[in-house]
Amino acid sequence: MRIALIQPKYPHGGADKCQTYLPGGIMNVGSRLLQCGVEVEFLDLNHQNWEAKRSILNESDLIGLTALGAPYIPDIIKIVRQMRAGGLQQPVLVGGEGINRLESTHFAKWFEGLNVRQVKSDCDIASACDINSSNFPSAYETSMVPMLERLTTSQLKGYLTKEFALFTSQGCAFNCSFCAAAKAQKEQYRSCESLADELRFICYHLYCFGHHDLNVYITNLDAFQTPDKLEERLVIIRKIADKYGLTPHVRCLATSRCTFHACRKDPDLPKRLRSYGLEVVAFGADGADEETWRQQNKMHNSLSELQMVCQAMKQAKITVELLMVIGFPGSPWIALWHGLKFSIVEAFKGNVIRPYLAKSQTPSGNWPNDNPLVQAFLKDPSLLVRLDYAMVGSEQTHPRWLERWAVNATYLTIIALLAPFGRCPTMPLFPTPKGFGKWLANLVNKWMPFDK
């Protein structure tokens, strides 16, 4: 059995804008398949053209593509259509965070007639590759070293010398309405052994490249949910980085509630974590008023607790980032004012603000079929790119024009006021309409720095 795993191209900014990032999900899946005797090839369409590598696809029994989010789906549909038109008839597997919680009926509608299988779980991968699911290794016990070893030196250097996502855990106990991640479930950490194996390989090659920094974003959805396990993994990162003379720079996401309880129980925790290389903690504020939090099932947020954990991080010399998802359709206008004021005040205190524009029509979340907006996306999947949280609102995400103008004005105002002072790294993306407008939007998006 032979499979070609493909990372689609960055979906914004036209054909000549590419993004270099280590596709950790593909590396993990590929390593597990290699352990089962499957031959694995890898293509990154940010830097390679699949047509130029057609010989690899011709020799593959399966082709797999991954969607990091809904905005990647239109290009994946386009790629599969091109492959079919070009004579490639192997079954295609499509999975990833943008796919595995998508309703099967919606997936089938978008890929109708293309012989594409939706990958929702390990069982789907094992079945497609004729592997007994009980013999398929767990993602939590697997190092991606077998796949990393198959990359060229230039590929490794390109991926590893930039910040990359380091798989540490998945799962969040909370259940925020707008979130499409693995929520309302217990956090599960990967094994220390697989993490250490991965880090030894990465740090050794960074040392060989003459690179002195290990820049990672750990994948915890709520890093302080289980602080003892977090600390254990950060110690591993620090020890292995030290062995190769590297300085670790670690960034993570957390909730204020779990961080508050963890720091109250162990006041020295932030300083210890900082000594292991934790430099940035991003808290999901997502508004600044109880009404917004109530609507989004985010009542674990509290302004007082948020301010306390921000202060605790700053005292430990950890940079605080505040994620501000604003402009939820149907929210009262006063919520926009609260979000704007909160962002400016917190930036004045020295915190970094990362604003995003809410998109309620997340296909991996609650997506009612009787909603006319949902029907528009089902009819025209090219509109899915407009669900990017960095993109300004459109008719498909905020159909009421007055609300749309208000949320877009607030979102862009936060960026315009704070970005010049280094307090806002988020840059806005713009929907691509037809004709000249599409060319202009692509031109603007092309020059927007990548979000982290």
C-alpha cells in the first residue's frame, strides 16, 4: 500500500503567496502509517506543484489531503477536480481539523461525484489503508521522526527554523459555542517518550543548522487545565534544548479560569514555567461583557480573574496576549464598545491584543440546515474562505448591512489603533468578490502578514 499525503496551499492572497509551516498533523499520521508498513510520500503545495510530482501520485494507491480549517476546503475541492480531470482515479481521503467534525451530509454535497472519503477518526484512516484498527498506533504515542527523516535538508531547515506547532495535548473541558475545536472533553496529553524523541531529532538538526532558537507553539487548547502535566512537558523541552545549546521560546493558549485556579494553588507556577521557556500565554477573552459570554457559553470568563492572571504572568515576565473574538451576529452594539474599550485599555497596560471577527457559521460547530446562510455555503463552497476569523465580515457572515459595517469598523479600528505600537499582530483579510474586486482583495491579502 502506498499513499501520498498532501498539505494544501495557504488559501488567501492568490497563486504566488505561500506559507511555510511544519504540517504536524500530516507528519504524525504519516509516521503511524509507516509503522504499519504503508509507503508514504509527502507533498507541500505551498512549495510544490502536484502536477510536477504527478509520477508520485500515479504510483500511489491513495491520496490524502488535510484541511486546517474551513477556508482550505474550496481549494481541496478544486485540487481533487483537477486530479480527476487529469486522469487520477485513486480514492482520495480528506481529513484534518476543518473536516473531522463536519457533518457527513455537508461533506458529501461538496465532494459529490469525486470518489472522496471523509476522515473523521483513526478508524477511517486504518480502514482505507487496510489496517486493523487495533494495530494502528495512537497519535498520542507516536513521534513524527519517521516522517521528518524523509524530508530534505532544505525542507527541514525551512520548517524547523520558524515557529512550529508542537503536539502536546488535545481537548478542552469548556464548550464555547463558536469554537470548532475538540471541546467539552477531558484533555489528553501525548506520551513523554514520543515528545522527547521528536524534540531530540528537531534540536539536533537545529544545532546542525547553526540555529540557536527553538520556537514552538504547544497545541494545548487550555494549557493550565492540567498544570502538572504542562510543567512536565516544558521540563522535557528545556532539558533537550539545553543539551543542544538552544534557547526555547514557547507560546501557548489558556483560559483565565483554569490559570486563576492553578496560580492560586501554586503561586510560584508562572515563574517556574517561565524558567523552562514559556514566554507567551494567550488568554481567550472573546469579549468584555457578561452578556456576550453568556450567549457564547463562555461563563467561565471573569474580568477580575482575567486581570489577576494577566498580572501574574507579567510578574513572571511572561507576555500576555488577549484573543478578542468580537462581532458575534445578533450581539448588542454595546458589546462592540466594551470590546473596543477593553482592547485599548489592556494594550495601554502592556498586553498584546489579537482581535478576530466572529463567524457563527462554523461548519464544524453548530450549523443548522434550515439556515439560509448555511444553504448559501452548501451551494457555493468557495464562500467558505470567508469564515476565516481574520477576515472582515461579509454578507454570508453578517447579513444585516448595518451590523456588518459596525463590526467591521470596530475590528479594523482596534487593528489601526494598536498595530502601529506593536500591540496588535493580527492583520485583516478581505473577502474576494467577482471581477476587479477579487483582484484588489487578493492583492491586499497577498501583502498581509500571516497570522500566528
